[in-house]
Amino acid sequence: MVKKKKLGFIGAGNMAEAMIKGLRASKVLKNYEITLSDVNVERLKTVAKKYSVKTSKDNSGLIKNSDIVILAIKPQQIAEVLEAEKNNFSATHLCISILAGVTIQKIQQLIGKKIPVVRVMPNIPVLVLEGACGYCVSKEVTAGMRKTTTEILGTFCKVAENLPENEINIVTALSGSGPAYFFYFAEGMLEAAQELGIDLKLAKKLIAQTMIGTGKMLSEKAETPAELRTKVTSKGGTTESAINTMEEGAVKDVVRMAVKRAKEKADALGK
């Protein structure tokens, strides 16, 4: 019988829940024994009951009894949560962080410079097991730990790319914050639908499926977004009229600026 790896989550928020959901939905769950800790006792009980996982009264006990520790707290909480835990980590631990903007160096300053760390930037579609993420690893991460990381991330991310750390904040600005950009765009479309008088439930369904289908085309077709857009935009047609309006409003310039600002904010969080 293969010994289960002990997987501990510090934080029981949406991302932690999504990761647990992915593990439970996959065949690899049999390889892991999951434990959760969180300062919000009610949230901890809710997630633990929903997914039938263990809980820990404190982070120290969780770390000591885990092979893999996943940091699923807010970036601003990292020093407060980890400053007392440095002596509880060892070189045999694998620490996986999903904290936006927080560098491997910063994490190792708090838990020990020789502790293996994987820094991951997932996004909110992990809640429906359609996540995308970029990740990087410290030099202490072994080949076996890399395999474990790939196995865990693969349960809730359709795309998981191993990248240099200096590209992770760009991933944060693209796919990490990206869902909010699309939701914002959908908000505008839904408001237009309401003003035009169509049933909102129907409009939401149409918009959602349009986004799903468009994403699938972008993923599977070789053409660039500009080339795909051209295929939809007939000369003198309705789509051209809409695109011209967006061009007048410099929508593309605003999007470019927004992504750059998100990256700058990720950089600032890391400092």
C-alpha cells in the first residue's frame, strides 16, 4: 500500500476550496491526506464538512504533520502568519504558495532559506476546474517535488506553465486578474441587454456561452485574436459598427494599460 502524502492548507478560502475540489474530483486524491487550518472557524468547518477533510487547531501543528504545505492566505497576512513558524519547516517540506506578488525569496526569509518553495499564480476559474496558472520553483525543489506539484496543479488547472520567476507577475496580470476583465466586459454587455429589453437570464446565458466558445476557438485555432476577429467582422456590418465604437473609445489602449497596472501592483505587493 502506497503511503499517502500529507497535504496541509493554511487558509480555507475560495482558492483553497477549489484546489481541494479538484483533488477530490481526480484520481490522485488517493495519494493525499488533506488537513485545513483557518482563523475563521465557521469557514473552516464549512469547507471541512463539505469535502470530508481534517482540520487543525493551529498552523504549527498542521505544518509539523504535513509533507506539503499550501499557503492560501492573503499576501498581506504572510508575515503575521509565518513569522512564528520558521522552526516548524524542514528541508523535507514542500511549500506551495498561491500568494499574489510574494516572491520565493520573501517566503524563504520567513520559513527558512533552504526550504523548497513553489510559487503559483492560479486564477478564479479553478472553482469550476478550468483554471490556468503559471508557477516557478526554488532551487531546493527536487525532481520528485516537481512531479508532485504537477500532479496537484493538474487537478484544477487546464493550463499550468513552469516559468522563470520574473514572469510570474505578468501571469498575475494576465490570467490571475484576467477573469475580472472578462466579467467587467460581460457586465457592460448585460447592461446593454437590459437597456435593449431582452430577458436578462437569457442574455447572461448567451453572453456566457459566447465567452466559452470564443475562448475555445482562441485556444484551439492557430490564428491570432486579430485574425479571428477579422473573420467575424464583415465590412459594413453590425460587428464592424461595434468594433469602430470600441476603437473610438480606445478600449484596446485601456486594456493594455490595465494589464500593465496589474503587473505593477503585483510587483509592489512583492516589496
